[in-house]
Amino acid sequence: MKKLLLGAAVLFVLAACSSKGITPMSQLDTKIATVPELQHHDYQLVSVNGKAFEAGKNEAAPTIAFSQDMRVTGTMCNNFFGQATLSNRGILRAQGVGMTRMLCTDPLLNQLDGDIAQLLENGAEAVVSADGQFLRLSNTTTQLEFKLVDKVK
């Protein structure tokens, strides 16, 4: 019984820490992403430069998704899309990223539009957690972390 309570307490503490801004991937084993690990998956933004991200009341959480042929789509403030490639060293690129051009009331979402375009166009290191539940896209100045939220299998 004591072991069960201790286990439950540990899980509770980890869950509480996760919702208080601890970057999820900092607690996990990671590996370089591969095309099959990204294809057919949808992700939701959970962290920006190591700080937890929570969407505002009237805003949908930013997302990124990859199709069978590595078309990348998503939403920060605006919708974006492009044809992605992933090198065998885990560098994700999408040349000529298209994007709608609305101005959002949240300055962070406006900044994220530029960040995702820059990451995709210039190349981002793509890393996934060993269990496949998280994706990190990063370069020397920006780190975006996403949680797997597949809508369709």
C-alpha cells in the first residue's frame, strides 16, 4: 500500500511540474526525428524557448502537422503550409512556406508566425521523444516543443 501511495504521489508531482512550465522534453530521452515518425501526425505547441505555452481563452493552441508526402501545415497566429524535407541528420526544411497574413491580438502568436517560418525556411533540428509523444524544432535562437495530438489515425 505504501508503494502504491508513493507511486501515486510521484506521478502527481510530475504532472504538477509539467503544468507549471517545466519543458516536457527536458525530462525525456530524445532522438533525431525520421520521416516515418513525423508523417501522419499532428502536434500542439506546449513550450516556447523552454517556457510553457498556454493558448488564450479565445484562441486555439498553435499546431503543426505532417502528411504522407511530408506536406507541413499548421497554425500559429496564421495558417502556414509548405513541402517539407527531413535530412538524415534530422534537419527539417520547407522552402517557400506560404502563410495567411492576419494580425493577431496576442503579440506572442504574431512572433510565433515569424519563428515557425524562419525555422522551416532556414532549417530546424527536429528531435522527437523516444516514446514519440513530443517533437522539438530548434535552431540557435528558437526552440518550439509540441505534444502529439493526432486527430485521425
